[in-house]
Amino acid sequence: MKIFQHVSDIGDLGAALAEAQEVKRDRFQWQHLGRNKTALLIFFNNSLRTRLSTQKAAMNLGMNVIVLDVNQGAWKLETERGVIMDGDKSEHLLEAIPVMGSYCDIIGVRSFARFENRQDDYEERILQQFIRYSGRPVFFMESATVHPLQAFADLITIEEHKATARPKVVMTWAPHPKALPQAVPNSFAEWMLAADVDFVVTHPEGYELDPQFVAGARVEYDQMRAFEGADFVYAKNWSCPGVTRPADYGRVLDDYHTMMDWTVSARQMAVTNDAHFLHCLPVRRNMIVTDDIIEGPRSLVIPEAANREISAQVVLKRMLEAL
């Protein structure tokens, strides 16, 4: 595996899930793969779980790890071609990328949507430059449009806790005071549609996700109806994806104070099949979900976060095997 961006990159999901459980049983049995190999983890944006879990996964495999916070201690990077660099950016990404590649064997990159131009975000301009110019395998640690390491961990968690062969999984929009990217819901939809689950998406009108990620999913605008009989509820906010309203891309369409009935609470969970609650974290309590639900016995947010180490290790293991 040279690139990890979409669910299709992982291949057969059943085999990937089985491999995840093998890794979980003994995280250290493949240290020979990473000996004298280096993973470079590049962060253009903040991170807690992604940074810690990916670094731990690489160390489990015997790798050296270099972590670069682009905005703390590095030169400010220009990303656009054709600009006269007479501002505060001292280095161009086109020189920086091959230099970075010369110091490592595998590169992970985290770079969020900028909400300046939908086409630029959805073409993944930053990550695609790393793929093109680094000369190294590249995995996405969350980009403008996808977060596959999170979605893989979500699927592992669902597989471990499902009580029926084909559970009903509902992804629900929830209110948030800031405009958030679509990366997590895009990937979650993509991975659930590839898995053997009954998948439903619920959100207010205007928040329709891009069909390249959500085509084939049932979309229900009535949240309570969507929750009926659910086995797993995945809550996440996202800003307007600009599919039906291009001019509103990256915007919050309504004052969140008027949308608090979308907050996941006991009212919605009461119509589920005693559903487990999932969220990628960090979570804004009593906006995305109420205290009693996230702290309750059906909450899986901590095991879900722990599985981030496992999803990252499977991906890194496969990349090392392909070197």
C-alpha cells in the first residue's frame, strides 16, 4: 500500500478487520518491519488522538518517529504556485516536500480544509503535492475531505460491539458554534457504505454531503425517525459542504442556538435499539451530546479512541510490507 486515503486503499475489509484483531492481540510482533525505518508525521493543524496514536503505532512496529508541527518552529510555508514570496512565508512547499522525503521512509500528513475555495479543498491540493513530490508512501492523518484512520477505527469499534450481523448505524449532524470540515463524516460514510451495515445519515436540509462519499446511503431529514431502531449512533457536526448551496460552502447555515434540538440526548436515544454512542472526539458536551449519554454505559468514545492506535498500526504495517 503506497497511499492511504480512501476505504478502497485498504482492500478487503474483512481481511483488514481480522488483521486489526491480530495486531490488537500482540502489537509488537512486527517490530522487524520498522527497524531502521522512519515515519515522518507532519501536522499543519492541531491534534491529540491522531498524533499520539500514530506515533505509538509506529513505535510498536519498531520505527523511528519524527513529528513536525509546521506552525511551531518551522518556516512558514507557501503552498501556491506563481506567487511572489515577499510576505511572511519563507519556504515553498515544493522545496520543503522533497527535503522532508529525504529524511524518512513513510510520511503522514494532517492538513484541514481552509474553506477558502471548495475546489482547492476537494482536490486535496496539499496532500496531492506530498504524494507527487515526496517520493515516499503517504497516508492521510485527516485532510480537507477525509479522515480514513478515524473511520477505520470506528469500523473496528462497531465490529467489536455489534450484537447483530448487520447493525443499523446512524450518523447524525449535531450543532456546533464553529464551522467544521466534512472530513470525518465523509470518511465515516464512505467506510460504512463499504461495510455490511444498514447505514442512515440524518441532518438538516442544506448539509448534504458530497455524493462521492455518501452515494447509496439513506438520507433522513427527520432525526427522530432516523434514530428508530438504531444499534449505533455516530454524532458529528459539519459545515455546509456546498453540494446544493455552493455559495455557502464551509458556512454554518443557522444560528446554533436554534438547532439545539439536534443535540443527541436521552430523547433521541430512547427510540433506538439501546444504541451505542460514538464520536471521534474532541466533543463539545451539551452541544453535540449531553453529559448523561457520553458518560453512560452505552458510550464507546474511549474504546473508539483507543482503536486509533490499531487502525494506524494496520496501515503502517501494510506500508512497511510494501517497501
